[in-house]
Amino acid sequence: MRKPVSLQAVALLGAAAFSVLLAGSSSASMPAAGRTDRLKGAPFYKLYNKKAAVANAASGHFAVGIDQTSAAEFSFAGREQALQPLVVAMNAYLDSLGWSKPLAGEALPEQGAPYVYVGSAEGEAAPPAAARQRQEHDKYPPMVIDIQNPSAAWRAQLPAVAGGQQVDYVLWLKLGFSEYPKSDKGMFGKKVVLGTGYEESVKFLSAEDKPLEVLQVTGIVLDREGRVVAAGAEGIIAKDTPFWAQVLEVKEGSSNAALQQLVHAERRTDLAGQPLKWQAALHNLMAHLLAQPSRLMK
């Protein structure tokens, strides 16, 4: 004799079917699943397609924009306005390099766009999978890179943009905030590694388990079909929370005044010509993403 089906089972089956239907209707506009990788150290990059010949191909770049995801995670009141002069300066510098062709940014939407997280495995904005990258022997959380692929709808729009400009690869660039872990410097000191050949000392009186807020520029290289080829980031400046505030579990980031001064202040005195920190970061980001190591500032 056939067993009766309970009302609860019917309800569960109905809910599951509705969920599948709902997921299918919205998947075109939602980012596709990505992956999280542990970074061994600076520079902070990951190559996803080793067969892509980016160095010898025509590439284009969308204008640097504000990372809206990091804006939602950090205290951002007034910061976007404070960063606008820097965004303008970065785009002017990017175009002056002449390494890639400027593309019309308004041609592709933010919704469904690819996204890369670069930062501490235990940062506030880190994806859930990132925490699993920390191992028992790690004194500090490792740096990780998490890539979220673009949605099907976003990818469908890219070939027309890339083909119209006759480029084989495109770069998606963002300026935003992340958190980087501290590391040891000598016997008693601490430092934060920010990128290619770049680190800054951290005050001795600073909690080991508290990350630093970092202003960074991130980039993703995609082929004409919207497949991610490579991604990474370069840190520009770091801000450590005062020790007394760390004790109270309070975080303090870069002030709006400090962000505004970045356009003409804060230089890499360790590099030839002492370029501005943001110039060195953007320059090295482009050199890495375009697979042109001879152009690196280091």
C-alpha cells in the first residue's frame, strides 16, 4: 500500500521548486561563483588563465572607479567625495601611460560586474571561505584573493565593447578600502606589506591581531568573452588604529583630509624619482596585469 505524503513534505518540495525557479530567473544578473586563494606574499596577484597572451595583445581599460562593495563595508561618510580628486588624477595618469586603450565606462553596468577581494583572510569584508585559508602555524592571518566572476548578463555585453574598440583584453579597475594583516619586522618590530616591493613600519604598541585599513587599487583582466584571466591589487597607504582604541575594539581609518592630500603628497621615497604613492601603485598594477614586468617600479 502506498504511504501517504505528509503536508510538510509537500510544502518542502514546493518551497524547493520555487527557490530553483527564483534562482533561475535572477542568475543572469547575479555574479557567478568564484574562488578564494591564499597568497604566499607580495606581490598580491593571481593568474587564472596561463595560456592568455596578454603581454602581446591589444588591451583596453575602463576608467578607475570607486569600489562600492568596500564602501558598504567601511565607515564611508564623506569618503567618496574626498577620493574624487584622486580618482580624477589616477585616470589622467592611466591614460597618459598609453599602455592600453581607454574604454567607455558607461557601456557596462556595476550590477553583475566582476569583483576581486584582496586583503586579510580575517578582514571585515573577507568572504566566508577566506577564514579557512588560515592554518594553525600562522601567527598572522594570511593575505587572500577572492574573485567573483561576472554575471552572464554582464558578460554578454562585453564582446560588443571590446570588439568595437578592437581589443582582446579589458581591465576593470577600482579604488577602495581593505584590511591587511601585520607581520614581523626583525626581532621586535612590526610592518605591513602593501604591495610590490612596498612595506611600511607599524608602531610597536599595536595589537598583533588587529589588521590595518588600507587604501588600495584593484584590477581584473578579462578576455573578450568576459572570462577572468588575472587579478590583483596594490596598496597605497595604511592606517593603524591607535592602541587605546584597539583595546576598546574601535577602528579608526584614514581621515578625509588625509585622503585629499594623497593627490599631491605621500611619496615613495624608496623609488627612483620619488613618485607619488598612488602613481607607483597604479603603475605597478598595470604592469602586473598586462604581464609586462620590465615596466615595474621597484
